[in-house]
Amino acid sequence: MSQAAAAVETGIHAEHHEDLNFLHKYILPLDHKIIAMQYIFTGMIMAIIGGYFAYAFRMQLAFPGELVPGYGLVGPGEYNMLVTNHGTIMIFWVAMPVLIAGFGNYLIPLMIGCDDMVFPRINRLSYQIFLVSALVLILSFFVKGGGFGGAWTAYPPLSSVAEYNLTDWGSSLWVLAVALEFISFLLGGINFVTTAMNARAPGMKMMDIPIAVWFIVIAVILFMASVGPLIAGAVMLFMDQRIGTTFFLPSGGGDPLLWEHLFWFFGHPEVYVVLLPTLGIVADIITVFSRKKLFGYKTVLYTAFATGGLSFVVWAHHQFIAGIDPRMANIFVVTTVLISIPLAEMMFSYIATLYGGSIELKTPMLWALSFLAAFLIGGVTGIYLGASALDVYFHDSYFVLAHFHYTFFPITIIGMFAALTFWFPKMFGRMMNETLGKIHFWGTFIPFNCIFLPLFFLGLAGQHRRIYNYQHFPDLATQELQNIRIFATVSLVVMLLFQLVFVYNFFVSMFKGEKAPDNPWRANTLEWSTSSPPPHGNFKKLPTVYRGAYEYSTPGREEDFWPQNVAPE
Amino acid sequence: MIEYFILSASSFSGDIDNLFLVITLIIGFWFILVFGALVYFTLKFRRKDGVKAEYITGEKHSETKWTHYPHYAVIAMDVVIIAANIIVWVNIKQTLPPKDNLIRVIGQQWSWSFVDAGPDGVLDTADDITTVNDLHVKVDETYHFELQARDVIHNFSVPVFRLRQDALPGRTIKGWFKPTNTGSFDIQCAEMCGYGHGIMGGAITVHTKESYDETIVQIKNGTYESHYQKRMGTKTPLPSNTSHTEGHNSFAVLLASIF
């Protein structure tokens, strides 16, 4: 056997698949599965911080001026810091690392039947930079003046001039952390695309790749194509802050609108960057638990490409009334509303997948279906905001806030729980407790709606965002509106308490749960063909692929699934 | 629907409310249809012993029509939404109806200044009337405003007029409104503008001709009492529950106590 053939037989990176000590296995790993866990656990710790911030500022809104138990007083500057960093953390340090970096790392090599990422050392470096970026962000809360409080969109001159934001180093460290985080994901992204395109198992054609992998790859491509302008913008902002340039300062010939364009040119594709991985994960879960082939695999794939492409030409819908030429708004209304076309088609395909199925409502399936239901509300309310004339009223109101929490909460939190409960047996070799899983599901999903549905009505009543105490606005200080705020806050506290059920279930199942078989859900994709958890190197023998990922209930077969790697008789 | 939650008090607020209603009807239809299908399929196609799921690829024409026909309907309704929106938008933001009065609105950290051009209709002349956090306008007259910001980005927002417009430092942005109801209403700053963003408000008072003249006389002879202060009543507009420096440190103190 020649050397090259031997490499194919045992995997490309055979040299580092020996047993490793603790340091090299868990702290400085090259194994994509351990790196994925690092991302997921870091993301979950950041989610706890972000949730804690939400708790603190929601308590202040419901009971203004009172001491928040477990936090203390929330003053105006601190309120700004809390909402700013809640948004920053939840998008950049929870959604991105858990869904793209975490599950991307875990799923791509396993689902395409390869032994590791093609650049394992870049992969490790990517996580290390990510960890540094998270530490820099946390450090920014403690420097003199406190953390940055200029909203996660960081519009200059507020963000660029220390006299305006009063958080001199807080804002600089914030920009630095965000820039570092982007570098980390750029490194990771190169790795993901290269691996998915070049390291697929023999026989796996483009149209045999599971949707989850496809969507992560599309998301990464969107990210890499859109992040350039923002990194440039972040460097300019940092220079404005620290060495006195005036890129965004009108008194020095700069223009604050420039930042808005750079930021939203990235910021809107970013929405689809975090959305697509969850949509992919949900597609895989609903096919498994309804024992159905995905309805129109190619259509779903092409709609994702169309959505990704369109997402590059809609950014100014965040700026309809920001002082851009009003005629420009008409163009962006058209492109924005057009996004409903591919996404509606995708939604129809997902729901058509359920038709004629044999649906089992296991915990991951409940999460996946609830994602579709909640995201539907987020999607249709987006139409209001795509209409520029309504933006004249809704800009920076609670209607916007409720809308994007109905997209980001399903994407980030529901998507994360769907993926974790679905792949938990593979990750840790044990099953999670179903009953606790369902209690946690209902204890999260019902309060989630109780938090955010009422906020739509606050938005309709004219409540604007990022205000630490509505008592200063007589039209908004009525008792009816205050009752809505209290209701939302109480729902949030209930939802946060139910997360303890998940934490308990997660850790107890990890060590004491029932042992998981290799393929507990009787699924087709390649990760279920290896042991649970997979060994370092993933497969004892690299698989060969014979068919697409969604051959469920194929006529003429006794079993209702047909794994991709099983040779035809 | 919006008018159920908040008064509609300008000439274009009704258009915005109607546009909201049109879009609500369209997307309400889709929402009920899609949500209904989701719930119905989930309930109807639950697993039964011995019953296998159907094998549907979704690639044959007889199958794809179930997603394609609704898809075409979505396109048609998108066209309706876009057309309705552009009509309203052009009316509010792209056209300036002939003016009766001219004002200048200046946002700064953290208050609003208003300059009324006065009877001669020209700004920066001796008959200008300057007020802070307090804007007085006449009902049923068209106002043009010139919006400016002194330091950071602000947003001039009057919810009862359905009016929001960013104020950018270094630019003057023109716009208009025409009040249709008398009364005193909130002015907000609807763009994060720093530490005092939460207290940056004001009051707009829409007068009849007589009460407007009366107020102007009061402003000129100094017997005027700010409507903004009156509306705030006992509530102080200053951040009352913490001092500037305390606020920044309590999170640090808390975490420090953990480690």
C-alpha cells in the first residue's frame, strides 16, 4: 500500500490520534470535537452573563429605582452598559460561537465523514483568539468609567469621543474585543469552508451533503464576505478613540453615517449568518423525527443561497430615517420585502416536510417545531419594519425590539437547545432525561412568549428603546403600560429559573444518564454511524457514502431509515 | 390599530395607521394559514404503530405546486405592500407641503432646544422665539423643521404625530408635520445618546390660535411656566436613584466580591 493510500485509509491526520494527556486533550486540543465543546461551553457561560444582564435591566424597568436582588442599583449609565453588553454578548459571544463555531466544528467533519478539520492548528488558534476576545470584553466592564454603554450598534460620535460616552477605556476595549472576535471567526470560517468542500467522504456528492452542513457553510461564506468593511470600520473607530483621527467626526470632516453603512453592511448579513445554521439544524431534526425526506432538498438549498445573496443589498433598512436620502429608502424597501420570498418558500418546504410524516414529539423535535412557530412571528413582523413608512413610527421602538427578539431568541436559544438535546447522545455517549427535557421546554417556551408578545404592544403605544426609567415620559408612565412591563419581567424571571432544570439535566445526564446507543434517533447522517462519543479521529474506518442524507421511509425497505454509508444490497 | 394604543394627532399619522392595518391584514392571513398548517400537521401526523411515513421527495411538479403556488401569492402581496408603502413614504418624507411656520430643532446631550422663526418666517432674526424642552405649535398649520445635533446622533420623536427623524451632527435635515389635535404630548429622543438618554425628553403643546398667542406673550414677558415641567410634575427629570460615579462601579464591586 502506498503512503497516500495509507493516509486515506486511516485519515489524513493519523499522527495525532494517539492517546493524549489531559493538557493536550482538553486545554490545547487539535480534535475538532473538543474545540467544539470549548466553543459551546464558553458560549453558554457568556449566555449566563448575558441573561444576568437582562435580568438586571428588566428588573429596573419593572421596579424603577429599587435595588435589584443579586445586583444592586441600576443607574442610567449602568443601564446603558447592561443593554449594550447584553446585545453584544448574545449576538457575538453566544449565537456565533455556539451555533457556527461550536456546532459547525462538531458537525462538519462528522457529517461529511472525515477525521478532523483540514487545519486543526488554525482551528485551535481560532478558539484561543475567541477566548481572549471574551476576556477582553469582560475586562471592559471593570475599567475606570465602566463598560461601554453606547448600544451594540456603537454609532459614533457617541462611541468615538470619550467626552460624549464617559466610558473612555470601556468603549475602546469593547471595539477591540469585537475586532478580535471577528479575526477568530475569519480563521474558523476558512477552515469550515475548506473542510466541507475538500474533505468529504468518498461518494458524497454536493447534493448528498446534509442541509445542516450546507447552511453552516453558506453562513460562513456570508460572514467572510461581509465582515471586511466592519473590521475596517472597527479599526477606524479605534483610531478615532485613541489617536484622535476624525473618520466619523463631522468637526474634523468625517461622517457618522459612514459607520452606519459599514456596520449595517455587515450587520444585516450577520442576521442570516446566525439564522442559517439553526435553520439547517432544524431541517435535520424535523426529518429525523417525522421520518420524512426533506421536501424539496434542492429548493431549500437554493432559497438559502437566494436569502444570503439578497441579505447583502438590504442593509439600509436600518437607516431609513437616519438622514440618508429618502429616495434611497424605496430601493431598500423593495429588496427587503423581497427577502420574504425565499424565506417563505423555505418555511413552506419545512412545513410540507411534516405532511404525511410519522411525527414523534421528542424534546429536540419540540424545540425544532417551536423554532418554526416563533420564527414565523419574527418573520412576519419583519414585513412591517421593511416598510419604510412604518419605520417612521417604529424606528428604535419596542416594536423593533420585540420583532428581533422573536427572531434572535428562536435562532440562538431555541436553536441551541434543539441542537444540544439532539446531539447530546453523540457528544457525551449518554441520553438526556426526556421528562426533564420537556419540563424545561415548556418552562422556556411559554414564558418566552409572555416576555416578548406584550412588548409589541408597548411598541405600538410609542415606547422607545434603551430608556432606564419610563417615569420621565408622562405619556409612557401610565399604570397600564407599567403593568405590561412588570408582566414581562416576571415572565423573564420564571424563564430564567426554568434554565436550572436544563443545567441539572445536562450535567447529571452527562455523567449518570442512560448509556446511548450509536444511533439513538435512527438517523441517516454519518455522525450516527460511529460510536457515541466518537473516538479521536471520528471513524474507525472512514465511511463511503451511497445516497443523500434524507432517505427516510423509502418504499420497499423494511426499516424506515437508510443511513448514508450503508451499501445497497 | 395603532390609534387604539395612542392618539393619532398629525395629518399623516392616519396614513401610517392605515398602512399598518393593510399589512396586518395581509400578514395576518399568512400567519394564520402557515401557523394553522404547522399545528394541524403536527397533530394529524403523529406516529401510529405500523403506519409508515409517506415518501415524498418534493421534487415532482404535482408536489412542488403546494409550495410554489403560495409562493406566487406571496410575491403578489409583496407588490401590494411595496406600493402602499411607497405612496405613504413619498408623502411623508419625500415631499414638503407649503409651509406656514418654520422651526429649528436642536438636539444635544441631553435636551432639546427649539427655535421658532416667529412671524417673519425667517430663522436667526430678532423675532425668533427660543425654548428648551418645550415646543409650542398651532393646530392645523404646517410646520417645517430643520433638525440639527450639537454633539452625537439624536432622534427627534413625537409618537402621537408618528414622527421620528435622526438628527446628525454636521448636517441639517429638513422635515415637516401638521398637528391636527390640541393637547400636550411627549417628545422623545429615540436614538441612544449616552448617559442621560433616559431623561432626554420634552413636551410639545399643540395650541389653538388664541392660546398660542397667550403663551407667546407669557414667554416674552417672563411669566411663562414650562409645560414640560408641568407635565413632569413631582417627577424630577434628573436621574434620581444613583449618583454618576456610584452607578458605574456596583457591578464591579459585585463581581469582585465573588472572586
